[in-house]
Amino acid sequence: MDIVLETERLLLRRWTPADARTLFAFASDPETMRFIGDGSAWVDIARAHQWITRRVADYETVGYSPYAVVERASGRIVGSCGFTYVAALSEIDLGYVFERASWGRGYATEAARAVLAYGFDRLGFEEVTANTVPEHYASRRVLEKIGFEFRGLRRYEGDEEDSAFYVARRRPAHVPARAPEDSPAHAD
């Protein structure tokens, strides 16, 4: 297994062609895909094969792409989390999706936090963007918990709806993150 990252409960590894059935199993669930892409569930395993083929090519050409998220305890793939380079905007975008059975366990936050740190610390990113459907409050909470700032609504070319647009920037090494008890809201 080509493990890229490890967290307390998860392993993140590169997708392989052998993972297509597992990916299709959760991407074909309408509820799982409601806020992903065009909001449609995948109807054909060929789409999973195509998606994985693109990820494998991205690993080789740009050095990153979304990773399969594996639950340590069971060894099952429970989601996908990672970066996509959006050439038209010159942006590195963080995205994630998890099977419905794993919702509510904090896996999205755990995986996204680790991936974001990896992007800044190992891949040298200065800025990462993220987008979600404005009404997808669970995803917005994940982004805010891991340090993304909401920058407003944004409509992408070809989209019919606005996206909630977020940005996270690398913190300079000499400026520590401010602890909540040091924030003005908690000042005496």
C-alpha cells in the first residue's frame, strides 16, 4: 500500500485501478453525492475507472491528487481527500467526499487537516482554496475548523449556482497560530 499520510484513525494512500468498485459503491449513492460536482450519483463504474485514471496521472505529473482514505481499524476505504490543480484559475483546491456510513465520525476533519498540513509543509503550497455548496453546512464547518476563511460566494464558468469559496494560507513559521484563549473574544 502506497501510504502518503497517517493520522490517528486513518491512512491516506494513492488510488489504484483496483479501487474502482469501492469508489463506485459510495459515488453511486445519491445522498453521498448530493453536494459533490453536479450533485448526481455516478451511474456507471466506468466513471470510477476514468476518475482513478486521472488521479494516477496527476500523481505522476503534478505530484498530488485526491487520496483514498482508509479506516485503520477495518482497512476499508471510507472516502477520498486531497488536492486538485485547477489550471484555468491557477488554484490548488482541497476536496473530500466520504461514504455515508462513515459520516459523523470526524473523518473529514481528520483527513482534511492532515492533507492541508501536508500541502503546506511537504508540497510547499502557499495558498489552498476550497469550494462547497453554500447549504452544505457540515462541509463548511470542516473547512472552518481546519483554518479556511470564507471569502464569499463565487460562480465558476459553466456553473448554474454559486459556491461558498474558502481560502487557507500557509502561516509564516515565525508567527504561531493564536490560541482561542488569546483571541479578543476571550480578553479580559
